[in-house]
Amino acid sequence: MTSGKRGTLQERARATRSSLLEAAACLFAQHGYAGTSVNDISARSGRTSGSVYFHYTSKEGIALAVVQGGFATWSGLAACYVDHTVPPLERLVVLSHEVARALAEDPLTRAGARLWAERDTINLRLPDPFVLWTTAVTRLLAQARITGHLAAHVRPAATARTLVRAFFGFCTLTEALEGPHAVSVRVADWWDLTLPALLPDSRPADGT
């Protein structure tokens, strides 16, 4: 086989995997794991069910690929927290808005979140989708501590775990009650309540 023909076949395989992954992500996000079949993925992608099994072996395999595909989008989300010219807590707020937008609009992120919530129904161990997010929040809080922008009682690692879990629950419940596009709007409400607990007390010592 010539290198040109091999390259064409590889490109076709990548295109097939991409279309299957996109179709599966949309379906998993809308209907959940149990509500989506291989035939559904095949029909939505315009590929045969044999293609699904060839590239991903099983429905569990494509569910895993969807969650891992969501991880691949993290570099774009995380870009907003590496600019050291911006105060750490401000970067944390911006990061939360990016995460909320992804949870509301990005099929891979939405599907990954739903699959994680339904992980007990999937006969496969899914990776923890919150590790990178929690690590980023921990680093931002630690930087805020160093620069004097964090309340003395706040412990970065423990607080990051709590913030990430509570924020995910907030986004999930907001979507359930108001729809996905309300999530980004409600993030400001979240920070109005949460941010004062992270900031140093700027009041005079006598409390006036």
C-alpha cells in the first residue's frame, strides 16, 4: 500500500470516529446512556452499526471515548487561568463561566457530565472528570493565598474540592429547573454568595 493511500484511509478512519463520537455525545447528552442505542448512534452519524463496533468495540467503549473526548477540550477551558497578569480569584471566576458555558453548550462536556452521573448503569469504569478542574481551582486559590487575595481561614485544596462539587451540583440543578442556557446566567448569583467567603476581611479591626 502506498503512503498516499494509507494516509487517505487513516483520514477516513479519523473522520468516521469523529462523526460517531459527535453523534454519540449529542445522544448521550439528550437521552442518557440507557436511552441511547448503537443503532441510534449509527442512524445519527450516518454510519453503519458495524462502524461503531469496529472503531469502539461496544456502547461502553464509545461512552468512554466521549468522556475522554471531554478531557481533550480542557486545554481550551484552562487557558483562561494561566494569565498571571490577572488576579487569581478573577481568573477563577472566569474559569467558572467557561465551565458553565461548556456544560450548557458543548456536546462532549454535557455528555461527559451526564454519563458520569449515570456511571452506575455503565459496565465500565469511567475516569473522574473533575480531577483537572479541581487541580486548577486549587492552584488558583494557592496563588491567591500567596498574593494576599485569599481569606486566612481558607485552605486551598479542601476549598477547591468543595467549590467544584458544589458548583457542579448548582449547574446540574439549574439546568434541570430552568434549562441549559440558564446556567451561564446564574453563575453570577453563585459568585455573589460564594466570593465574599473567599476574600480577606477588609474591615477595620474594630468592625466599623
